Amino acid sequence: MKRVFSVFPFHFRRAASRFLLKIVPARRVVCASVACGALLACTPSYDWRTVMNNDDGYEVTLPAKPRSDERKIEIAGKSMTMRMQTAEAGDAVFAVGTVVLPSADPQLQRATLDFLQQGLARNVNAKPEARATQVDLAAGGRVFGSEIEVKGEGGERRESRTIHARFVARGAHVYQVAIVSDKAPPREQAEQFFTSFKLF
């Protein structure tokens, strides 16, 4: 069966908190046990570990063992591959998505960045108001990126969701680094995640 997932493929462990972004219908959902979900919902744990992704050129610290997947997407009339690594802690999903472009064309980079930003915000019926940020390079230095924080209601039950995401293009890759949750995780946990993301 062909694997299909949205720009941000995830679900929350608690049945009451399931939320799938809808740019593409999700068919692949990974479930956790009710007991485990209830425990995590009450006492979120952050088991931080550094993940090196040599294929996509980044490292990041995630709060749990990540899951990986990929699919084909179309942006600006071009077919591309999007790969995802996601980890869950409590009711929050931490994820890094990488879109592999056919070239490092700046116009295509911008179209892809806009596609990702609009797609995330649309799922909570919000308008992304991006602000400038900087993303560290593992070898030192920084590159410019953008950042959004949106909150709204999404899903069939119109549940409240918070999305905090950063976006950056480098060469033939565009990255989406995001946290989606019922409510924003503690600021120090979010900062640890975002500042740990470094490009090779």
C-alpha cells in the first residue's frame, strides 16, 4: 500500500487529542496503548537524545525515540520527496521535515518555504505571520530562516492546537522544524529543541 501523510504527519497519543493536518489525507497512523497515553498525558517526560541525520544534513535533539517516514509531494508543479522524523512527549509532537528539491533554485526554495508555512497554519485556520530568525550551522555560523507561532482550532472536533515552527532553506533542501501540541510546552523544552537543530 502506498504510504501517504500530510505536511506534518502525526497524531496525538490521547484519543481526545488526535489531530491530523489535512493537506493530504493521512492513512498511516502509529498508535500507542491507552495506558501509555494516559501516563504521558499526566506526566510528560523528555528523554532527550541527539539524532544525526547525515542523509538530510542536520542534527537535532529530540525528546523521545523518533519515527521516520517519507512520501512524494508536489510543489510549484515539481515532484519532490519529503522526509520526516517525529517524536512525542506528552501531548506535543516534535518534528523535523526535509523537502529534497531538484535543485538549489532560490525561487523554488521560496515556493517550498511558503508551501510549508501556509500548510501548517491552514490546519488551525490561522494565517502565518512569519518573522525572521537564524539557524545555526554545525561548523559555526548561521543562516537566515523564518519562524511562525499560530494557535487555532482544527480537526473534526475543532480542538485547540498550538504550532511553533521554524523554516530554513539550504542548498537543495528545505527544512521544517516544528512543535504541535494542545498547549505550548515549557519554554525551556521548546528552546532546547529549536536551538539544537543545526545544519551540516
